[in-house]
Amino acid sequence: MNATLSTPRPNSKLANTAAYYLSIFILGLFTAISGPALPSLAENTTSTLDRISVLFVLGGLGYLLGSYIGGRAYDRFPGNRLIALTLLLISACAIFIPLTHLLWVLLLAQFILSLAQGANDVGCNTLLVWLHGKNSGPYINGLHFFFGLGAFIAPLALAGILTRTGDIQWAFWIFAMVGVPLAFWLWHLPEPPARDEADEKTGGKVPVVPIILLIAAFLVYVGAEVGFGHWLYTYTITLSLGTTVTAAYLNSAFWGTFTAGRLLAVWVSTRVRAAIILYIDLIGSAASIAVIMLWPDSQAALWIGSAGLGLFMASVFPTMLVLAAERMRMTGTITGWFLVGGGAGGMILPWVIGQAFASFGPWTMPALVLGGVVLNLLAVVVFVQLKPRQA
């Protein structure tokens, strides 16, 4: 069971929430910078795009394992200190990644970084639910807003840094420096109370089929989100729909509307049922991708479709967590499995896009993202129809 050093007072409760938000903000930074940095990392390691796309496979595998291991570690060790350690590991890897000229070393560093990111993500979501209990819905949406905020800022920062220095390494180093003081702050914060695990000890029935459906939904959603976010920059450059700088701004536009959508979701989630929000989000996402596919040579269509996709995708992940919490008892283990599904999606679909991109052309990127969105919608529809009972 998660060790509890002390019961948080109201002021420390606010401090913990702020620390989790800043931690997830750093995850957003590193998630969004991966795509725009891909051509530079390929050049550093003299790798083709199809070879370096293995980066997404190992990154996804590391995230998956980090989510699986982290989901159990937070039940046994002080959570804030575990998050602090993951932040230090993320910072160390980020300093090293832009310096290496060997592909296998880059892949190893990305694997370790993603391992820490997966454990960090599980920790922020799980500890926030433990901290706020039944009132955690808006806080979860706020948490994921800060992820989007980091993802929005990252390409803008990269564009500015490239304009001034022409070197991506400073972006990685600046982002890494943000994590170090946060890690030391988290280390000294009081731990949130652990969630009651009585239902596990008494053999409470776990709704297996609904959980599997949601794991699949997280898999295809995260695959679509990460796949589009990682490959949008390269897609734009390859089709000559923008320069390196405007492609970075386009990437930022995607994450910018993504961030705005998550901020809006904090308010919407208090007034609209989670299932309805998901239906609107996923149908809107499919329509946005369709705009890009119907007018593949249009810069305007690419900008409109990317901005629309960011807006509609924004609240899918946190809203699926809220939907799950409405219909079953959320434990650290269940949350961990959902993020394992997300990690698997982040590993599989971006890699598939890379292979298809190199073999068949850029058009495969939006087509595969659309397929992920449609599968996500189907999984949610079936989950809602099953009406899983409360644990």
C-alpha cells in the first residue's frame, strides 16, 4: 500500500496539485518536441526516416513498461518521491539525446526517458485522484490541460531557438532544467492519502470486458494523437506545404487548439455527460482529418484540419478517465492498465505511420490517424452500451 508520510492540509493539497500540473506540463514539452526534432535527430545519427521511426517503437515500449511498473510502485512507495525521481531521469536523458551521433544510443536514451515518462504520467493521474477523491473530475481535466499547454509551448520554443541558434540541443537542455527544481520540491511535499483497496482484498469483481474495451480505446486514441503530433511537421515539409519554421508553427497550432480544448473541457465536464462529450469529440476529430485528406495540396485545409483536430482531440483522454470513474471504482492498477494501453498505442501507430510514410507516401499519415479515431469511437460506443456496474 502507498506509504503515507502525512495527511495533506489544504495548503499542501494545493501545492501537490500545482506540482502534479507542472510535472505533466514537462511531459507535454517532451511529447511535442519529439516530432519537430525528428529530422535533426535523423541528421545527427545519419538515419533515414523509416529507420529512426523505431524511436517511436522503443519510446512507446518504454512508456508502456513505465506505466505498468509505476501503477504498482505507487501502491508501495511514497508517490511524490517517485515522481521526483522520474523527473530527474527525464532531465538526464534530455540533456544526452541531442548530443549522440549513434542511432542505438539515441534509441536507448529515448527508451529510458519514455520509461520515466510513463511512470510519471501514472503517478500524476493516480495521486491527483487520491488527493481529490470524488471531486477529481475537473482537476483531471486541468491536469491534462497543463499537458496540452506544455505541448503548445514546445514547438514555439523550438522555432525561436532554431531561429537564434540553429541547434535543437538548447531546447532539450532548457526543458531539462525546468524539471530539476520541481523534482526537489516534490521530494519534500507531503504524500496524498492512499486510495482504499478494500475491494481488492475482499475479492470484489473486476469488470474485465469494459476494462479491455477502454484499454483498446486508449490504445487507438493515444496512437492517433501521438502519431499526428509526431508526423505533422515532417508531413508538412515533405509535401512542401511550409518551411521548417512555419511547419513548427503549424505543429504549435495543433497543440495550441489542443490546449484550448482541454481548458474548455474543465468547464464543459461539469455540465455535459462524459459519453456525450466523447461522441462530439471523436466525430469532430474524424471530420477534421477528412478536411486534410479531401484537400491534400491546400495549406489552408492543413491548418484548418490540424487546428480542428487539436480542439476535438483535446478532452478525449481525460474524458475517458472520467467515464471510467463514473462506471467503476478506479484503482491505481486500473489506471495503470489504461496508460499501458496508451503506451502501446504510442508505440505502434507512430511506427506504422513511419513505415507507411516511407513506403507509400505522406497521404498515409492522415489516413491511419482517421482509422484510429474511428476505432476509438467504436470502442466507446460499445463500452457505453455495456453499462458496467459500479465495483
